[in-house]
Amino acid sequence: MTTPFDVYDTTLRDGAQQEGLNLSVADKLNIARQIDRLGVGYIEGGWPGANPKDTEFFRRAREELRLDNAVLAAFGATRRAGVAAADDPLVAALRESGAQVVTLVAKSHDRHVELALRTTLEENLAMVRDTVTHLRAEGQRVFLDAEHFFDGYRANRDYALEVLRTAYEAGAEVVALCDTNGGMLPGWVADVVDDVVSTTQGRVGIHCHNDTGCAVANTLSAVDAGASHVQGTLNGYGERTGNADLVNVVANLELKAGRPVLPQGLLREATRIAHAVAEVTNVPPASRQPYVGTSAFAHKAGLHASAIKVDPDLYQHMSPEGVGNDMRLLVSDMAGRASIELKGRELGFDLSGDRALVDRVTARVKDLESRGYTFEAADASFELLLAEEVEGARPSYFEVESWRVITETPGAADAEAVSEATVKLRAGGARIVNTGEGNGPVNALDQALRGAIGQAYPEVAKFQLIDYKVRILDQGHGTDAITRVLIETTDGASSWVTVGVGANVIQASWGALVDGLTFGLRRAQVR
Amino acid sequence: MTTPFDVYDTTLRDGAQQEGLNLSVADKLNIARQIDRLGVGYIEGGWPGANPKDTEFFRRAREELRLDNAVLAAFGATRRAGVAAADDPLVAALRESGAQVVTLVAKSHDRHVELALRTTLEENLAMVRDTVTHLRAEGQRVFLDAEHFFDGYRANRDYALEVLRTAYEAGAEVVALCDTNGGMLPGWVADVVDDVVSTTQGRVGIHCHNDTGCAVANTLSAVDAGASHVQGTLNGYGERTGNADLVNVVANLELKAGRPVLPQGLLREATRIAHAVAEVTNVPPASRQPYVGTSAFAHKAGLHASAIKVDPDLYQHMSPEGVGNDMRLLVSDMAGRASIELKGRELGFDLSGDRALVDRVTARVKDLESRGYTFEAADASFELLLAEEVEGARPSYFEVESWRVITETPGAADAEAVSEATVKLRAGGARIVNTGEGNGPVNALDQALRGAIGQAYPEVAKFQLIDYKVRILDQGHGTDAITRVLIETTDGASSWVTVGVGANVIQASWGALVDGLTFGLRRAQVR
């Protein structure tokens, strides 16, 4: 029997501590589904009872979250000082969360016990013992996060180890040693983990922050020293400098150290998942991110190009397919073709026989992407582009003459602003002028446009705009930066995403709205 | 006598390989001056002879670049196969660069010699020997970058070591081992460096890329194994995933490992320098960057804030002053009273004596945050809120009567949309009506508002909007979702962030614009 090895994701809890990152319950459910596809063993969902959002997350997770690979874990603290575990409402929230696993954070640094918990070292041990025992008796599995462990170990090794022993004896499966302040270096982590493993004989986990730029290396160093449980977050999200980037840790373990830790083949989803999660968090992905960044396998041409053709492995540390990324030569169009063919097939267009067509589509996509478009998320806009190239003309159901939108404060400046849009277009043989009102300019424009087109195509009545995302590209140029808008439209049965780009956010939104309605009419097979 | 230790910056050469990074000669001179203030020993300026820009850089550097700490190094290759070093025009360019130090890149991987250089292993050794000998005879100091060393060592240890021996014998002071493809892990680097140091007895340097997320740790690992020369770049700039972040490496050596490597006190300039360099490169700084990122010493959780008051060192891995950074407390819905008090102190308001005031501010922050505001990033809006509560009234320099913004496609629907805004307000005793145009509604509104207020307060002329971020909250509700806008304004010397929220994106932007100008006028102490 081999020792189990846990890949434990804490994006939804510790990752959500990142400055500027605010996740709704729907966002968290969405991210959990994405991370599950990576094949991690555990997903920490949040702290039920500590805030209403996380309580709601676990309630909805019980009803609607079906995970293929991961076990959901609830995070929480040991019972308060001087209260029985069974009577502590925060412990009750963990018990009632429906999570199979509870990860309890416990103090293991003597000064933190005294200053932050304001209790005695003995009571802290009792709090660990009682809470673990109680939750185990209630049928939950318990992991323990030993907070500030490395600093605590330096301050008072005996006490830090005593906390671990207490947790193991009470039934904790794993104790994760946390470098909460993030100040450790790999050699130090190795020494401490080595001592803990040999002293306690328990299963040890590792939880690192990136304050020295060594979170990934510290995690690997702990594994080398005997840790069998690694914690981290997608895209390295987290407080301050972030947590260990879980994809980096896993890729290093699987592809470098030859130690499989995910179900076979799932690491190939890593790039897609990392980017999908970034779409939900709306934190722009770092192009230089190891393994999954858009620049991670990009090569400046010139000196190397001819040798890359002979043997690409001379110039890359691994095959980018291993993490679902692509090699990219910055001045060549090698990269796009295969994925465009693949994407076309996915949408029902067989492009494999027509090299010139694929070249044309690739060139257009590259051109549009250089101007800020993205087709990764906007399948519907991509299908319209493909249809245009395959069928010779862009599907079109209406011709727009002009549009205008006004936003103003009608009376006093502190009154609610109102927006009004007018569109003029030709559809179904008639000229239509329609005005819509809304609580924002895009909302008004959507009302005006759908109202106008609906007069010619009643199918439009079913369409509804359900998501609207704005991203400012090329930040640092103030309000005249390029804006990208993604719009999701539904017909009640399914939904599709379209993209618009422009220096003017309203024009970018307009482009995405027009694509959204056009795609919907095409799908409804309107002639 | 102690062994010398080199901190070698290659921002201007290897860092400039980063995708999207384009530096003019003036940019490079500017960056060199900044990096010199950090106290590094060597600044690699580029490859004279290989491109006109770098040749020009060295020409201008001779005339106008005065460095207090660093020696300028020129990068270049060993002579071409079959040509005498003295006759190779690229070697001549190095000779004539005026640089005291030449860093020669040489192949140390047998397959690269055969495939990229297309020459024999023997001729490659001769190229190393001849070029080093020639430049030494001409009075230059020579360092050698052994390209693809770690992969080459694996493929053919004897040959890789032979390249190093040849370089040392010809007079190279240091040989830097390059993990050119970036695929190494710390343990592997340590083993190889250890072997090289004990086999060759020469001075060894290290040059790492971040493809496994371990560039900093790999560099430290090499130093532990005996390397006495570290290469890296400011902000970790570089091809693909970047090079080792030199500030991280140095901070870890000085502050963690207790090994001073810069002139005393200069590491305290690191944050300022890293940001100044980012201004020149125009690459937005990563807030999560270790040591120097704006989030690197930011604390969010309310849980911790009360203990931070007692002993900040319990919650930070070092004092941020050590790298010229600041501790920052984020105000968020997780924060309690303690963090509001601390935040107030940070901004110059002593709230500790007034419990009712703190309660009032905390309640307002919680209420505003539940409606979509965030004060984590928007310090300036938070300061206005605090000032309102402390001073009894919100700072106000103008009274808005109304505003309106129109966006339209003037002629055909595919024409570029234009936006025009009109604001009516009272300022400095006069009623002002002003119209502004822009390529988007917020841009137009900003023009109109600043133009109007500038008529009463000339200070406004210095203000400029430098960043604009939109986030749709509560996604999944289409265009009628709540929108949050963050705006960053500068007065040329410093910058501040304000927040606006609303169902209408224009109204949200308006709120942030008004706060941005109000804060700027307050900071300028306008009465």
C-alpha cells in the first residue's frame, strides 16, 4: 500500500483573501467546477458560519455542486476558549456544512496563542483536542492547518510539536504546516518538515505563501522531506504575494520529479482551467506565469528559429502540451492553425481539407486578437467569423443605420442617472426606429436593439442578456484604453458568448450585442 | 581576504527579451541609472554590434552615463567558427564598446554546438579560448555565460565541464551557469553547482529562468552550493516566464540568509527603484510581487488586525522598511474595528480615543461594501469618507447641477462612435457649463468635468486619469448588474485611487471621477 498524496486547493478560501478579489456565491460554484476538472483531491470552499456568503456557498453546494474528483472541505477554527466544542456556533456551522472534510485552523505559535487568542497554551491544546474529537465523533474527517507553524517552531519547538501531537491523537488525518507569514526559504522548510515527520510519525502537509518568491520551491522542498499533502491556489491567488501556485507545484511534481499526483491526463487541462478561473475572478492572467502563461512557451524568433525546427526540445524545458499550453513563435503563425482546425471541428465545420481557408481564418483571428478580441470564451463570435469565411458572407438579419445613447441626471446631480438609446435599422424589409430606456447605457441600447429587431423577428422575444463583462486592456492609459466586452445571451434553452472591442466601451458593447442577436437568430434557423 | 560576490543585473539585455517590452536607448540609460542606485556590481547593457540600438547605447553610455556603484558590461558571443577573434566584427564591437567587462555567451551543450552553431565540439572550445584570450589581451575583464549549461551537463558532463575549464584557463574571471530553458529545480541546481565548484575550482555564477516557478530558489540554491555571482533582472523581466527577480534574490540573501551583498542601506531603495523601472518599461507592476509589490505587505483579514496592533512582527515576515515598502491594512468586509483604526492612523487620523466614531465609520464601510463599494484599493475614497466623519462634512469644492453624456455613431453604423459630455456646476462662486469630447463616455465626462473645475481651480491642470477599471458585480444579471469603477488619478508626483458604484456604469464612473478630483484638491490643500 502506498502513502496517499493529497492535492488540496484553497483558491475559494485562502485565494479569495487576495486584494481586490471578490467572489459571489455563483462565482465560487463556477470556480469549484473548473478546479474539479483538474482532478485535485480536495477543494476548500470557505468558512461556513464566519460570513453569510460562505454559509450560502455550502448550502448551494449540497444542492447543486456535483464533483467528479474532489472532496469538498469546509474551513474553520477550533472552538473558542472556555466553551464546549458542541456548544460553539462556529463549530456547529462546520458540522452542518455538509462537507465530508473539515480543515481546522489552529494556533501552533505560543505568542499567537497568547496575543491573538488571548488564552493559555494549555487551553489552546484543549481547543484542538476537543474540536477534532467532536467533529470526528460527528462523522467528519478532520485536517488541521497549523497556523504560523514555522515561526512557532523557531520560537518554541516543543509547543509547536505538542499542538501537532494533540491533533493526531484526537484523530486528525493530516496536519498541514503553514508558513502563514511566507518568510521561509526551501532549506529551512526541509529541515523543519524532516524533524516533524520523524518526531511525530504523522502525515504532514504543507501550505506556503510567496513572500520570498519561493512558495513553489518551499512546497517541493517539504514534499522531498516527507510531506504528502500540498496546499495551493489556482493562479497563485492569495493574500499579499499570494499562495503557492497549485498548477506549478503539481506540474513540477508530475513532469519534473516524475511523481504523478493527479488522475492521468488531467494536467493537460491546466492552462484552460487557469484561464477560465481568471475569467471568473476578472483578475487579468499574468502572461509570464510559469507553465500556463501565454508567454510561457513563446520564443523570440531569429537566432533560435532554425534550430527549433530541427529539435524543439533543445529550446523548451518540456512539451507545452503536457499542461495544455502551446509553443508560440512570436513572429510566426505556426501556433494558431491546429487549434483553429480543432475549434472548427468542435463547431461543426470541417476545415481540414481546405488549407487556404484555415490560413485565412488564422490570419483574421490573429489580427483581431492583436486588436484586443478574444475567442477563447466567445465561441459565438468565432462561429460567426467562421461562417463568414466558409459561406462567403457574414450572417446578417438587419442593417443598422445609426444608434445613439444618452445618459444624464435629469434634475439634481444626486438623482439616479437614466439612459435612453435610439437605434435606426432596416429589418424584414422595413425601416425601424426604436427607443429603449435602461438604468445604464448598455442596458438601454440592448432594449432599443432587441425591441427594433423583435418587430421583424418574434424569436428575439425569447432572447435575454444574462452576463456582461468588461475588461480594460492595455491598462495604464486611463479612460482611453481599449475595452473588451463579453456578453452572454440565452434563448432559455442554451446560452452563447459574444465579444466586442473598442476604445469606446459603448461601441464595444454594441458589437457584442449585435453578434449576440445575430448568433441567436442563426441558431433559431431564421431565414 | 573574502571571496568577492557579484550582483549582476541583466535587465537591459536578457530582461528586454520579454514579450511586449521595447526599450529605446533613452529608456535603457534611464533604467541603468535606476539600477545603479540599488548598488548592484554589474549592469549588462546589451549586445553592441548585434543591433544598432545597443551599439548606440554603449556609445552614449561612454559619454553620459556616470555610475556610482555598477560596472557596465557588454554582452556578446564567442567568435564565429573558422575566423580569428581579432578579425570577427562582432568581437570588435565588444572591444570597442568601452565596457570594462565583456560577458561572452558560449555553448556548453554538445547538441547545441552541432545544431545551432553547426560546428565541431573542438572548434567550439577554440572559439571560447581565442575570444577570451583576445579580449583579455586587449585589457577587458571577461565573464562567460555557459548557455544551456544544466541541460548540457546532463547530456554530456565531460564536455560541459571542458568548456568551463577552457574559459578559466584563458582568463575568464567567472563562469555563469545558465538554466537557459528554465526547467531546473533547486535540488538539481545544487548538485550540479556543487560538482562544478569542486571539479573546476573556478568562480561560478548562476543565471536562472522562471519556467518552473523556481528561479529565485534555484539561484539561492546555487549560492548555497558555492556560486558567488548571481544574475537576474528587475521585476523578473525576461523571455517566456522571465528571469530570476534580482530584488527577490538579493533581499533573500541579505534579509533572510544574513549575507550582505549590496552596499549598506541601498536595499531600502528597492521598492522605489522597481516601480520607477516599471514606469519606464510601461509594464504594469504586479501587485503580488514579493518584497516590492503594492500588496506584499497588505493585510486583509479582520481576524488579525487586533493582534497586528499589539505586535506587527507576528504577522509579517520582515519589516517592510527593509525594502522600502509599507505595511498596508486593507479595509474590507472582513475587517473589523481594529483595522479601521489602524487604517485611520496610516492616513493621519487618530481614531483611538473615539469609539463612537470608529463604530460609525465601520458601519458605513460595511454598508457601502454590501452595496458594491470596495475600499481595499480605493484609499482616497476611504480618506474622504473618514474626513467626512471626523470633520463633520465631506470635503467639497464644487456643486454639480447636472451632467449628460451622449454616445452615437454620427453617420453610418460602422463609423467610429463618438462621445460628448456636458456638465453644469458651481465652483469658486461661478456657474460653469462645460462640454468635453472623448472616444468613450467616461473619457468625455472626465474632459468635461476637469475642464469645468479647472476654471475655478488651476491645480486641476496637473491631474491626469491614469487607470480606469470596471468590474461587474453580481454577474449573471446582464446589463442591469451593479458596476464598480476604480479610477486612478495622478498629480504627477503621486497617485490615488477612488471608487464609484452604480447600476449605471456612467454614474459609477462619475462618482469615482468626482472623488478623484475632490481628493486631489484636498491633497493640494486648496481652500
